[in-house]
Amino acid sequence: MNQESSTSSQGSEEKMLGYITNVSPMKNSGSKKYFNFNVHTKSKTKRGVCFSPNKRPTMTNFQNQKVPVKIEHFRTNSSPTGTDVIIHQQTNITSTVLSEEQMFTPVSVPTDTITSLNTIKNAIPEQFVTIKAKVHSLGSVKRITTKLNQVLRKQEGILLDPTGQIKILLWEDQVDSVKDGETYIFKNIRVKDNQFKERYLNPPKNINEYSCTSTCEYEEKLPEAEVIPDTIVEATGNICGIANLSKSKICLVCGTNIIPKNNQNGNCPKCKMIVRIKSCNDDWHLKIIFVTNQKKTLRLSVFNSEFNLLLSLCNLQRSCTEDEITEALLNLDDDLQIEYDAVTN
Ligand SMILES: [Zn+2]
């Protein structure tokens, strides 16, 4: 279904007891038809994918009747967001009765009715939710360079409702799609966790499912927003030193560092593929000692994406040598204006 499946591991399990919720409409991936759902077991809530369209009416019934079910002969797929349950033609799903020991009450977060922000902690990553919230502290549009050298526009803000707050991230076409201070109903917005396990919301790329409609303000008092300060600062000065300069090869597909096998070929550990080293891109990394006009010394990391900016300042190509770039950077005469993250440098 997506590129990530190549990096995840698959398994099969015999039996699972739980409740079905959040059965999605039918979806297409190429010629394959599928739908998503959640399954709540006593210990966990998991995401599920069903590739057997004729099971949708039965599963919708189990969801609506809130009856416990027994799922047999299903597969599992570990993805970065957890272990997903995969239902196929041979999987059996039947209603069941839980013993006193097995019994529990599932806490589910609905997809299509308005959910309060404090219950989003019960949702599972990648789940769609519908909320009514006021946009607060909408930031300016920033340009972010990805590891594959794509430049993307990104905007951050805070959403508030009477029960709490959550961060919203807008990318590309979604930028400036909401106004600061306005209240909206966000239908089918996606729940995400970042690498620090912080929860935020992000509209899905598929705009058929997602909508954002302006609505009346909350009459209840909203909590005071806790604004995380912007850590990007500007400085003017000169590059006075270069350290840890290194150049390596990265995978054409995913941007991971290539492990060389011999002079010609290397291994991408993420794509599990052998690649021709000659066709891989160079990945540059270095630290610059930057002295500001206020005589403050900064030690800043420069990654591949920002390295292009340094190259164009020096009129050099990506294929230049380590010595050429060092020489050129240390001989730049004019003052440089930079933006850096004061927390991570
Ligand atoms: Zn790769």
C-alpha cells in the first residue's frame, strides 16, 4: 500500500478478542479495494486494514452493535506507528462473549462526530478525527528542505477548544488555508505523533476526505494557550572556522547513507537494495564556527540541504572537493546573514 511496507516486518497470529470501531469508507489503492478500522483489545488499540471488501457490512454491524468479536487467522504488520492488523479473505470475524476476566470497555475516538481535544490522547496515530477548534498563534510560512532536497512550505499553529490545545501542522497547499483567531470544524484531520512522541494534527493530502469549514466561536471560555517560542533566530557575521567536514553517498530513493560493498556498489540498509555508488548523490556534512558582528561565537551544524546554500555562495558545484569548499568558505569577504535554530544549533 505504501513505500513503508518494505521496511516493516510481517507476521501472522491466530486469535484476537476485541471491539471494532472507526470502520472507514471503501478506499482504492491501484486496483486493490480496502478499508481501515480500529480494533480495541484489552491492552491496546490497533490500526487495521481489511482487503476483503465483502467483510465491510459485517464489521460495520459489529461496530454499531458494540459487540465483542473474535478475529481468527489474520496477519500483522509492524509499521513505525505500531503493529497493524491485516484482515484478508481467509480471516474469520465472529461475535463472541467475553469471560469476566476478558471483559473491558473500549475507549474509542470517533472519526466523524466532533471530538474534544482532550480525548485525542485516546486516538491512535494516523487516525482521522473531527474537531471544532479556534486557531491560535498561527506562525509564518517557513521553507523546510528535506533530506531528499525537496523544498516544502510549512506552517505551525495551535488549536484550542474548551478542553485543551493541540498543535496543527500545515504543509504546501494547506499553508494559509486557515486564519488566526477564526474557529473551524476540521473534518477528517489526521492524528500524528512526531519523533518525540508529541501529538499533533495534520490535514491529510487526500482532500476528498478532509474539510475545514469556518464556524461560530465557542461560547465557553477557552484555556490560555501555551505557546512554544519560536527558536529560529537571525544573525549576521562571518564563517571563521570549519570542522568535521565529511562527504558520503546517500541512497537515491530514501536518502539513507550507503554502506559501500566494493568500489562500484553499495548497500542501502533501509531499502535493502544494492545500488551503483556512481549514481548516488553526495551527502555533505560539516560544522561551521560562525562569529556574529556582536562577537558571539556559534558552532553550527550544516547538513546536506543547507550545504547547497553554501555552494552557491562560493560558486562551486556539488562535485567539488573538501579542500575547495573549505578554502572558499573561509575566504568569503562579505557579511553573511543566517537563520539558525537556537536550541539545536
Ligand atoms: Zn534507500
